[in-house]
Amino acid sequence: MARQLRIVFKGTYFHIHASGTSNYPAKLDFWQKVVIACEKQHCFNILGEFLPNSRPLGTIEAYDIHKVLKEAGVTSKYKIAWVILDSSHLESMAFAETVFRNNARSGVRAFADITSAKRWLSKD
């Protein structure tokens, strides 16, 4: 499946969508675009979700996500809520969330539904 990525500003947060597979440089490029968009709008809340039919992250990919975000310029002022609608993705995203916490990045959480993710993003 070809990689599909979208960044949409929703007023109080950015809604990003991802599907397909990509390598480290492609992920870095995408997240750098997200950072540029966030800086331009002075909005650092991000609601992310996998588009339908995406495959779950592999263990190494889940581990590397924090490196990609750090290299792209995502700092502690960002809040990222990643929505996992496909239960087959929950385990890899839970692992990624643990990696973030272990690397002092508490502003990243995984959610099973969009409503909970938006609620968390709206809290100060």
C-alpha cells in the first residue's frame, strides 16, 4: 500500500492521518511538516490516527517513533493523541506510549476513540 499522509488544521488541534508503510526518512519528513504547520499556527495539539487498512507498527518502528519526533523538533510543548481504531494496533501503540514515557515525553498518549483523544487534548 502506498503511503498516505494528511495534515488538517481544525482550529484548536491538527488532525493527522497516516496509512501504508514508510521508512525512517519518510516518517521524519512527515513529522517535520507537522512541526512547521504547528509553528505556523501556534497550535501544538495533534490528533493522529491510522487510516483504515494500515498495518500495526513493528516493535522497532514503535521504538523509533520517539527518535523521529525528537529529530523532527517535537518538544514538550506538543500534545499528541493517537487514536487506534483497529484493535490489532493497540499492542504496538501501547509499547510506543511506554517508550515515550520512559524518554520523558508524557505528552503522547494512545486512545481507542476520537472523543477521548479530543477531551485529553483540550485539557491544560
